[in-house]
Amino acid sequence: MIGLKDPPNSALLDLFEGCNVDILAGDESPLDAVQRSPYDIALLESDLDVLKALKGADPRLEVILIGGESTKAVEAVKQGASAFFEKPFDIAALRNIISHILELIRLRRETGELERILSSKYTFHGIVGRNPRMLEVLSFIRRIAPYYKTVTIVGETGTGKEVIAKALHEISPVGKDPFVAFNCGGVVESLVESELFGHKKGAFTGAVEDKVGLFEAAGTGTLFLDEIGELPLSVQAHLLRVLQDGEFRRVGSNKTLRAKCRVVAATNKDLEEEVKKGNFREDLFYRLTPLKISVPPLRERKDDIPLLLRHFLRKFCKRTGKRLTGISRPAQALLLSYDWPGNVRELENVIERAAILTRDTFIGVDDLPAFMREARTSRAEAPMSLDELNKRHIEKVLRQCGGNRTRAAEMLGISRRSLLRKMEKYSIK
């Protein structure tokens, strides 16, 4: 893109031989042009305000300024200009600068293609990761997929347990059969048994017709039991029978039915501790956990964050049609320094929010939530424990949401129940 007051001569245009060049009309704004379509190089009259606006819109744009006072050269470079030339300028020197910039752009594109290949290589059925612990998880699910009948996935809220369950289902021999999900803590206790096993008409008040339970609905596919640690004790014995004998009955029926589906359970609780407290049956615990997948929290696999950022940004752009080319390096550094108590789900929520709010083609630090920027300031002021950092983070989000716990849970990327548990843990009123 060339935006000079005087029309460019043939010698200047020859510098861009082989490139697509747009010459701006006198009244056309360079910022409008950059926001309308991507450019690699902009050759403009010296204007620091325009330079700042262009670099804010696209930090990768290489801007060469022509004309102006030589005293502005240092400030122009500080603000991101690739070069500054006084008039009259040396065409040979400009040619060398442009040649050097074009080589950098070529290398940048090659790097971007390598990153795209790496992102594709380390994305497996929706699971993104190259951290050794995540690669172990992927290796494990590949090994058990052909044979498992029952698997339990453990990990903190937001680590992607359902994504792993779906991947396990998809690569199993029943991958084309139904994948049915049920949140064990999301239904009132009196209805859990009916949801899982179905009921006969008239079995209880409100049972106006026969209902198929989720074990039947899953057929020969997979039933995913999320938050299995929340399953009421009154239902645990029935689940144990299904897992042991493959048999169950609808509520209000004497007819025995056969369960044909595979079962994947997930929990963010320590089930052994729940057994000791009497909240979970020991025999069910041993039936569920011969095969166990442990998903690491995001703070222990931060090397996956760059891949996840690319994955979520691409996913958002594909869904909305908004054109975003990346995340600025300062913003990436802030995202990498944060400890993510809400794990991958919180990261996805933060990226989607920033992608919606940004007015530029890049996500910058100012597009990230205020509590993250404040957390960085707090860390700089004094080191603190992870628990203290998480507590302060939750308190700030609650303040930001005016004490509304449901909204705060959504912003954190966790369930309201999980937020209440964390508030109790950290003594947050």
C-alpha cells in the first residue's frame, strides 16, 4: 500500500515488482484501507498518529515513513515504524529496506505455516495438546478405545473432560452410535433414577406416559455421566447393578432390560475421599475406576496455551465470520503468565470475549479482562500462593459481576456449584 501526497514515480513502483500494490487516493484513510483488507507493507507520509493507529490495527504491518523532520525518526521507530526516510530519499537505501522486509515477511509466512501444521498435528478429535502429560492421555485413550466398557475421567472443572469422553467415543468401535451426556448434579434427586433408567406410566405423580431412560437411549453407543461424584446414594446401587450385570428396570416396572452401551464417567472430586466420607459407595468406586484418565489442569500444561489460542481464535472466526489475524505478543505473555483456575473453559471464554470486543484485527492486552491485568500487577508487587491468587481472582470477578454468582461462574468458565465450593474453600462471603 502506498499513501504519499505526490504520485509515486516508476522507480518507486519498480521496488515492489512482483507484489500487489494499492495506491491510495488523496482523501482515502490508510487506517480504513488496513481495516478493509490485509497488507504486508505500508509506504506513507510521515505521521506518527497514523503510524500508531495502523500498528494498533495490525501489529504485523511493516510501515515505512517518508518525509518529516529527522528528529521524529527515533520516535517513529519506537512506535513500530520499520524505517524512516527524509526527503529527498535514497532510492537504493529504500530498495534494501524493502528487500529486507519482504524476506522477513516470507519467513513469517513460513513460520505461520509451520505453526498451522503443528496445530493440526497436535489436535486430535477436538483435544489440543503437545504437553507430555496430554500426549500420554491421547496415547492411553487410543489403547483402550477398542476394548473399554467403563472409564472414569478425573480432573478439575473446565479441563475438558467431556471433550476427552467424546474423543474416546469417536475412535471406539461404537463411534457412529449415539453419545448421550447426563449431568448427575444437574437434576433433582427424585428424578435422577427416572432419567437414567426410564419409567412406566403412572409410576409416580407426573408420569403420564412411558419414558425411555438414557441407558436405553444410548443404545450400543456411549453414556457419559458427568459429575458422577454428585450422584445420589439412593441411585448408586442401581448404577452398580447395571455396571456389574448389565441389567436395569424402569421405575415402576418389573421387566428387566439389558444395557448395551459403554459408560464414561467424569468427576472433579476425589472419589476416594468421598468414599471415606460416606458420600460414595466403595463397591461402585472400584467398579468405575479400573481404567482412569487423569486430565492435568491448564496451569500444569502452559506449553499448550499457544496451540489453544490459535485453536479457539480460528474456531471463533469460523463461527462468526469476523476477521482476526492473531494475538499480540504482550497479550500472549499475559495469557501465559495467568494460572487459569477455570482451566481450558475459562481460556476459551476469555478469548471469545476479547475477540468480540476488539476493534482491531489483533487481540491486544486492553481487550483482555481487567482482572487479568490486575492479577499481573498483583504478582509484580508481591509473590503469593496459588490459593491466594485464585481467591483474589474470584473475589474480583464477583465484584465485577455485582455479587451475581451465576454471572461470575459464567465468566470464570465453571459451574455455579463449583463456584460455591471454591467460595467455601477460600472463605469468600
